[in-house]
Amino acid sequence: MRDKATEEYYRYRAPEYEQIYYRDNPARRKEIEDEATYIRKLVTKKEVLDIACGTGYWTHIAAETAKNIIACDLAREMITEARKKNYRKSPFFVIADLEQLPFADNAFDIILLGFWFSHQPKQSYHTLFSTIKRLLRDNGHIWLIDNNPPAEGSNQHSAYKDNHGNNYKRRFLDNGKEFIILKNYFSRQELIQIFQHHFSVERITYNTYYWSVTLAK
Ligand SMILES: C[S@@+](CC[C@H](N)C(=O)[O-])C[C@H]1O[C@@H](n2cnc3c(N)ncnc32)[C@H](O)[C@@H]1O
């Protein structure tokens, strides 16, 4: 179940996307750095899949310690940006829709899903979760990170909600081009409720700017 506007938005945004990580806000930066420290440890000597990898921000961090890493994204434009980085361990990049991932069952120890869950339509969580379960080994883990509303700065206005309760909001590129994309936000309790039906919730952080969870199969 793909949201065309979200797809198109990220294709256009690829060259400017990674600015989000370098905004001049020490508290925000610290939350990201803390997760990076956690990820380096989590993926050490592991076989890793980074789904919807974008410009490879987390791929690059995981590649510091992982045994090997595959990174995939629907947008060729994002993969082009991701390929520009210097990695300790070169990832294998794949252009792929996360609903049709061309990987074998039980192939990965760790799956990373950075800043995607907020764009996943609520009515198709089960599709995403069954894909993840298929790809993960029995003792594998998935790590997700996403935004809390303060990460959006002044642009917190909701454009509308659909029948499934998905939130849509306006996003603008640096050149002013406007998109309305699906973007959901969650309380800590909502996150636990969503994930605990399908996984064991191993770790949850719920900070000012970001939340993250690590789930076991
Ligand atoms: C918010 S970005 C996250 C990028 C990266 N994971 C990160 O944390 O910085 C969302 C990414 O999802 C990708 N994407 C959108 N629809 C997708 C789909 N159906 N399958 C795979 N990737 C998709 C976009 O191209 C974009 O790179």
C-alpha cells in the first residue's frame, strides 16, 4: 500500500534530505548521537538489512561495526546519494519497494528502519511486520527510530486525517515546492500497543525529538 505523494516527495528531496541530521540544536543532536552509539553496538559482527535507507545515514553508522550490510530504498535518487559516502564496510545497495523485498527468508540478524514507520499507513502495519518477521532470523532484532512532533519545528500543522486515522501534513522542499504526505505521530503507550502484539519490545526510548524501539521476533 504505497502513498504516491510520500514516494515522490523523497525522490525530490534526496539531495537535501540529510540536512535534518545537522540542524544546529545540541539537544536534538545528542538524541541522534545516543542512538548511533547504541546501533554501533547492536550491529557488531551482525548481518544487517537497512530498509528505506535513504541517503545512508544509519547505513554508514552500522557499517562501522557490522559483518555485512545490505541497504535498500525505493528511490534511485536516495541510493545515488547513499553511494557517495565512504563506508568502512561497503554496503550492497538495492533499489526495492519495502513491500516486495527480494531477500531470502531468515537472512538477517538485524533490520534497521529509520524514519519510515511514521509514513507506513496504519491499515498496512501487518504487511510490514510480516515482511520483517520473514527476513529476520529467530534471534534477530529490528530497530526503528522516528520523529516526535517537536522534531518538525514550527511545521506541525495537520492538513487532514483519512478514514484509517492516518495524519497528512504539508512538507516543503528548499525551493518551496509543496507536498502533502502521510505522517503519523505516536505516544509512548501507542507504540507499545502497536508493537507488542507482533514482537517482544526489548528497548524503548521516548525523548523530546525522537522515539526508538528495538524489537525481537
Ligand atoms: C524519511 S526517509 C528515511 C531515510 C533513512 N532511513 C534515514 O533514517 O535517514 C524515508 C525513505 O523511505 C523511502 N521510501 C519511500 N517509499 C518506500 C517504499 N515503498 N519502499 C522502500 N523505501 C521507500 C524514501 O525514498 C526515503 O528514502
